[in-house]
Amino acid sequence: MSITLRQLEIFIAVAETQQVTRASKKLLLTQSAVSMALGELENQLSGPLFDRHGRSLLLNDRGRYLLPLSKNILNQVANIETVLTEQQGAVAGVLEIVASSTIGNYVLPYLIGAFMRLHPEAHINMLVVNTMIAEKLVANGQADLGFVEGDINVDSLVATSWFTDELGIIVGAGHKLAERETFRIPDDLKETSWVMREEGSGTAEVFTKKLGRYTSLLKVVTKTGHTEAIKKAVEAEVGAACLSILTVCREAEEGWLKILPIEGIDMSRQLWIIQHKDKIITRLMAEFLKFCEIAAENHLGRECLSSPWKLQALLTKGKLNQENSTPTEARE
């Protein structure tokens, strides 16, 4: 028996796409090459790994057993290559990161831009999804790092605290609560219609947990998967919403939206950086993590992290001195 790494790579691609056609496009191979490699692997393992349902290939019990083993093998090989071939000089390479909506849309773009100006040979690609999907992408090795705002529920991941964010109730300028300074529970909750994020959103998860037994009073009139859509709906007075203050700094300054703290409830939440337990930290990863830690330590959370001008001002003053950083405590 001589199973190759290429066969395992092809097996994983077919398992994830459920079609030879899609797998061949993902791997930039011909369909015949994918089919041949998959057939050889099944012959070597003395039986099929998939059930055929029309054009779809679904893992059987043998395939489900092989899939995590295959991913682990390829991850270990990648780690070996990283350790033995990485140059210790310039900070260079391509980093794949994934971020939940609030962080990905309102925080990381400015940090990534500043970091890449400091390190021209470094390239950072970012995918913005909700917390649940971010966990999956980091867990299966499709992303090197994740930046999320919800609780971590995957055993293979380790989470490092980043900085504390705060949620607030957002209403339009013409809303009946816009003249108020706070949001009261349960009285105001009963009288308010809500625009909510979709299932799997870290913001929605934290909001409902903070409400506790009052969650049943939420009258949700619409759900959407994007913060910008929620803000527009609130501006149009469809209802109120609960969002990170990071996301509405500019609208609040312009007077389009009003931020109301909730009386008697701490609406702060911890933001996390997640990575796979077995992931080797490369030079590029280490430098970017250090950069993000120092950004949080220098109080770039909130206004500065959502403002490229304030961030650049701090960089110009030299407050992001990477020589003085200290690691934060990790949580498994």
C-alpha cells in the first residue's frame, strides 16, 4: 500500500465539494485525474469511501473515519515544511484569516492596511463570515487565524483574548426612543420591534444571552446577515437593533442613529483571536498577532480601531512599538 499526499488532498476536496467536477475545479485538475486518484485510493483501502447519490458523492462510514485523519496528516506535513523552509529574515508570506462581521468589516481592514505598509512583502487575505463559520474554517485548516466575537465551541481551537467591545441599542433619529439616554428592560423591550442578525452571529448570541429571561419579549420583524443592512433598516425606522458601538461610530456622530446603553446590564463582550491547537506559528503569524495585541493595548479598541485616521496618527507617533509587546493569556 502506498497512499500519497496528493490522493488524500483529492479525497478531502471531493468530500468537501461532494462532486468530482467541483473538486477538479478547486484543485485545478482534470476530472479524469481526480476520478483516477480517488479510485486508486479506494482500491488501496479495499472499499468505497463514498455513497453515490445522483451526481453527488456523500461520505460513507469509512470516508467519515478517514476525513479527519487525512486533514491531520496534511496539516502536519504543512507544519514540517513551514518549520524547515521559512526564512527568518523579512516578514513575508500570505496569511489567510477569517473574521466575524463586526471585526472583519469595521476593525481589521485598517489594521491589515497598516501592517502591510510596515511589511510590504506580507500579504493578508480576509474572509468575513459569522462566528460559527469562522470556527469551522479555522478548525479545518482553511484559515490560519480567526477573529471572532462569540463563544468558542470547537475543541480543536485555542482562543486568545483580544480586547473588550461594547454593545448598544441602536435606534433611528426619528424613533420614539431617540430622545432618551438609556434603554430600560423590560418596559422598552415590550414596546420595541427588532431588526436582528442571522443565526450563528456572535452579536445576536451575546445580545440574547445578556437579555436572559427577557429574550422571549423580543418582537423580531426581520433578520439579515449584514450589519450595514441592519443599520439601513434602523435608519428607515423598521425597528431597533443591538449592534457593536464599533459599527455605528460615524452614524452616531452624524446624528443618523442614536446609541442607547441598557440600564442595569453590562453589555460588554470579549473579542477573541482563534487558531488551531496544532498550528505552528510562522514568522508572519507571530508578527501580525503581536501587532494586533499592541493595537488593543494602546487603546485602539472602539473609535481608533474603526478610524483609519486615528490609527495612522498613533502609528506616526510610534505608539505601536512591537518591541514592547506582551502575550495575552490563551484559553482552550
